[in-house]
Amino acid sequence: MIFLVLSIICSVTVGVLLKLAKRYEINVMQAVTWNYLFAISLSIFFFKPDLSNLNLQVISPIYIYLGVLLPIIFLFQGIAVRQAGLARTDIAQRLSLFLSLCAAYFLFNDHFDRLKYVGLIFGFAAIILTMYRKSSGISSKNSWLYLLLVFAGFGVIDVLFKLVSQITVLPYTTSLFVIFCISFVLSLIYILYLAAIRKTKLQLINFICGCVLGFFNFGNILFYLKAHRAMADNPSVVFASMNMGVIIIGSFIGIILFKEKLSKWNYAGLVLALVAIILITLSKLHAV
């Protein structure tokens, strides 16, 4: 259980750091780039990936898709946190599990029972209510779009990681190392382009913040994997607890610490999101 708690804390902390980035004028793109460099270093230390069989022939296109998508969605997540708030962004991110469930049904032939269908209905209702916000200026006008991108992006990422887990040519931890490397190289090329063409300064503070971000981003993945190993007989408990924990704690921090205001419809969406996850969890337990 301690691994699960640590994973939730790391996940919420990533959102908090992205929220603080604007306040302290941190260049998010640079921070995201160095985040992947630090994640690479940590993956070498903790995972000790086997690189002996690594060559271009075993590099799946899925690695490239993830390597490109991860930093892009990271940026969208940062914009969503700043414009829509930490609470709503965390909910949108966690509700992306419903895209994974749809993929499980249509792509992986997963079994759906009545509870899961009802959970999906509650989940999609929660998505609509969570993203609803009365327009009160330019910043909130497009906030729903970035929430939608976070929702769709993390859903696609989750499906791609499921596909990666089915690849047997390389161990999963080695695949993760390769994906981090691709994300870092592409992000580095982009910030060097900005530095050369648009004269954007590469600042030490962005490197430091990126390392801190990478520490918690990698910690989220590391402890999540450890939680699944520690509770191998109850994967649904890990999955649901992670999602509910992030939604509840992220919403609490957003409302209390950052004084974010949620409408009654947003609160209704939060409740429906939790109900949906509980129903899906019960469906999995019932199937077992």
C-alpha cells in the first residue's frame, strides 16, 4: 500500500509543479526536456535496462509515437493546469481511463458487463460536467479544449503503453528507457531550435526545475509498477485507488491551496467520476 500512496503523491506533485511554473516564470518546455534527461538517469539506476539487444530493428513504431506524444501532452497538461486549474486537469487526466476501456473492448476483446457499461455512462457524464465552465475571460475561454486534449492524450498514451507491454522483443523497462530517450532527444532539438532561432535563453533554473519534475514523474511510474507487483492479485484495486486518490487529493489541493473555484456542475462531475471508477472496480472484482 505504501507504494501506491507514494505513486499518488508523485502524480499529484507533478501537477502542482506545473501549476507553480507560471507563478515563478519557469519555461515549461525546457523543464520538460530536462525532466526526461533526469528520468533516463533514474531508469538506468533503478531499472538497469539491458541494452545488449538494442538495435534499430527492435525499435517499434509505438516507441516513436510515445516518444513524440509524451512531451507534447506534458505541455498541454501544463497549459491546462494554468488555465483550467489543478483539480479539473487531474480529473480530466484520470477520466482518460474510459478511452482505455473503449480500446480494451474494441481492440483487446475485453469483456463488458452491466456494471462496466453503467460506469462508462457515469464516466462520460463526468467528463462533460468537469470540463464545463462559464466563460469569464480569455484564459477560461479555451480551457475546455486543453482539458479535452489532456483527456484524449493520456487515453492514447495509456493504450500505447498497453501495446508496449505486449512487446516481447525487449523487456518493458528497456522499452521505457528507449521511449524516454526519444522524448528527450526530440525535446532537446526543439529547445535548441528555439534558442537559435527565437533567441530563447537556456536557463539553469529551468534545468533544476526539470530535474525536480523528472524525479516525481519517474517516481510516479516506479512506485506504480512496484504497487502492481506488491498487489499482483488485486490489480483492479491498484488501478482504481490510483485514479480515485489522484482525483480526490488533486481536487483538494487545487481548491484549498490554490483557491480554485469549481462550479456546482464541476463538483457533480467529480462525484460522478468517483462513482464511475468504483463501478468499474466492482465490475473487475465481480469478473474475478
